[in-house]
Amino acid sequence: MKKILLVEDDPNLGMLLQDYLQLKGKFDVVLCKDGEEGLREFTKQSFDLLILDVMMPKKDGFTLGKEIRKMDTGVPIIFATAKGMIEDKTQAFTLGGDDYITKPFRIEELLLRINALLKRVAAGADKKEEVKQQQFRVGKYDFDFTTQIITHGDQQQKLSTKEAELLRLLCLRQNEVLTREEALLNIWHDDNYFNGRSMDVFLSKIRKYLRDDPSVEIINVHGKGYKLLVN
């Protein structure tokens, strides 16, 4: 379950939103009635997403968001306000907000925004993990992307930069389809015919480097791309 911090000074609206989101079964919602209480709760536990009302006593939502951003630059923030002025929307994003919704709003719309934001954050996290991963096990082979070397027992094969980049993409999509367009755009930044022919040559070389292990195979997926199969 995703944990949400909801800071809303209207008790009726706050409880309505809390109940609705929790009934969806995916969220644990902590409700706070003002900015000071919201800040205390934020420092005590971790949250996956924040919904901050802008117009609140003691500490308004923009001030709260600014203070939270000093402690955590990544947690998604949705600002909610009764105002519809463009200045407020600009300030919301300037302070590091990820989305903005104007009251009165439909709860269903808020839920859609929450789900879209969490999905975007998750996709970004997956992308970061891909960027971090530099070493791979491919059947009997060890592939180190940093050094661009494939190791099999006491034998090593040095790869060119393009070969290493292509093999890394295949490893990240192991047993899944790596589309031809994704490979070309990631490595060559252009999916034209000539780059495609060049990539085919590199694929042939990579297949030769991995040929001593029959459990490893790079197959063509007609009309889509390629798949690194490891049985």
C-alpha cells in the first residue's frame, strides 16, 4: 500500500478524501489539519505522496512544501487550493510541486492524478536502476559494461563501445523484446536505414562472442526487434 500524507484544514473534506482513498484499497492516508501538524508527521515517517492544501492556518501549503523540499527533493507533491490564479499555479511548480488541482474538484480526478504521478515516479525509479546496473550474468558469461569485457572462465573478450551498449540493452531486457527503434535511438540517436545496417553487424559479432554457451541465444523477433534468451 502507498502511504499518503493529506494536509487539509477542512475536516469534512479531509475525512471524505481520506475515506475515499483508503476504500480504494491501495492507500494508507494520514490526515493532518494544518501545516505544522503536517510537518511533524512528515518528519516522523516516510510517505509515497503528499497532498497539501494551500490555504491553511498556522502554516500554509506553499510554506510547508518549501520546507519539505529542503528535506526531501523526491517525494511527489500535489498542491490543492480554492484559488485558480495563474500566479498560484506558477508558485506551486516553482516550489517543487509535481501537480496542482483547483478546488472544487472531483475526487475521481484527484485519484487519477495520484495514480499518474505514482506511475511516473515508479518509471523514473526503474530508469535509475537501469542506469546503475553495470554488471550482468549471461549464462556462463560475465559482462562488465564499465570495462566493456565479457569473461568466460579464463577467457576475455573486449567489446567496442557500440557492442557493449547494445549488449547492455539486451541484458536489461533479458528474455524480453528489445525493439529495433529503442536500440537505435538509445545508441545511435537515429533509427535510419544505415544505422540499422550497422547495428546488424554488431549483433552478429555479439552472437559470436556468446556462441560457446548453447543456453544463450539472441533471436530476431519479426517486425519488432531482438530478444536475448537465457535458458
